[in-house]
Amino acid sequence: MSIIKIRELIGLSEKSFEDALKNVIEHEVKVGKNVTGVKIKSQTVEIKEGKITTYKINAAVAYKWED
């Protein structure tokens, strides 16, 4: 029997939403998570002096739960 665990994370990037998502996935894989999928719950940007400075994604990351 498999169990899927969900972690909610916020990814950040100065480049794009896609890069913010990539950062989340790469982080989870690097710490040993067996990522099986990601649902982007929201996307936001931080703006300073009228320019986008940070792209942010709020993501629900699914991975197989391993004992």
C-alpha cells in the first residue's frame, strides 16, 4: 500500500513563476523526497518601485511517504 503525503511550500524566484516552481521541486528532490506531483495553489509577485522583484508560487507538493 502506498501513502502520498502533501507538503505546502512557497517557491521564490527573481526570474519567473516557472523558475519558482523549479526551485521548489529541486529542493524537495535534493532533500530526498520522492516527488510525484505538484499543484500550484496561487501565484503572486512582489513589486518595488513599480517593478516586479520576486515571483512567488504557493505549491502543494505530493510525494510517496517512506518510513
